[in-house]
Amino acid sequence: MPDVRSLEDFLARARVDPAVFDLRPDYRALLVAVDDITPAALDARSEALVRRAGDVARELLDSRPVEQLPHVAAWREAYRAFGAKPQRTRNSLEALMSRAAGGLPRVNAITDIYNAISVIHQVPLGGEDRDRYTGAPRLVRSHADEPFDTVAEGRDVTEHPAAGEVVWCDDAGVTCRRWNWRQARRTLLHEDTSKALFILDALDPMTTLALEAAAEDLLHHLGPGVVASQRLLAAP
């Protein structure tokens, strides 16, 4: 039986390095650990939510280009602060918004739900399989020696971030590069995932209340049977 105390223990060990807050003191990460997900029960719910996200994206983009959306623009500034070029490596919210008006990609029900929530609430949001974690999540500036498993030209490869790049890691290596740009293959959600970690990233002008509302909406769509715990990481 899922135990909320084990989720709380996992989240209690998560951290954001002070060097990241030095870049953006307004940064907040809301971590949501979830157990007892039933992927087979999510299909109809995810399809309706993806359609709603497409409607939201079309309405938002009707009056301005994606790079002028307030939270997208804030993340572009954050990327520049550690040397990334936002035109080449879009933050996850911008990448989704660039595709959402024409239809979000379908991956699996859990991923489709969190992608839709990302668009609807205008927040970068990543989901990972917690069973594939080694140790606790931490957000750091890279030393350039951490392994990152990905695919290049159809082949499995191991890459390394640039020095100073902002990356999410566990004890086995990088789980997401460039703050919220690209996830490692190792911890990707899959069709049988029952234990997940979701990371919601906020910068001003997004408020903490809006961040928490996005997490609440996510949990609602994952279903009433899930067990969850949350932790907000913010600058002291």
C-alpha cells in the first residue's frame, strides 16, 4: 500500500543549489511525488484535456507570438543567464506552445495529461518515473562531467552538459538538461508507470498560488485514487 511518509521522505531530500537561486532569486520549483497511478484509467481523461489545451493555446497565440507570452519570455531570460540560446533550445513550455495550436503530440496518457496541464496553466512541467530514480532530485549548475543518456541520429548516446548549465540530477546522472529543456531517457514516464515525480517550474510573473493551482489540476486529472505529497523549493 502506498505510504505518504515515503513520498515525504523522498521530497525532503530534494534540493536546489544556491548557485541556481543566484541566477534567478524568483525561481520556485513545486515537486509533486505521486504513487498508485493507474495508467489504463487515464485515456479518456487525457484525450479531453489535450483537446482543451489546444483550444487554450490557440486563444493565447491569437494575439501575440509565443515568445511574448509572459512566462515564456521569463524563461527565455533565464536561459540566457546561463549561456543557453533560447532560439535553439526552447524551454519546455515554449516548445509545447509552438506545437499545441496544431495539436499536442501524443506519447502516453500520463505524459499527455501533464503536457496539457503545462499548456493550460502556462508552466514548464516535467514528469519522471520515480522507480527509475537513484537517490533524490537536485537542481544544480553542471560541472560538465555528469552523464546524460539520450538519442542522437537514432542511436543511444551519453552526452555531458556544458559547464555552468542548469540541470536536474539524481545520483546516477542528469535527469533533465537546461533546467526544463530535455529529459533523460532513463527516467521517462512510460505506459506502466505507477510512481511518478512531477516538477513544476515558476519564475515571475507566475505566482506561487498559480503554481499550486496547476499542481492541484494535475492531481485532479490523475484521478482520485492517487497518493501524493508536495514540496515547494524556493530561495531563502
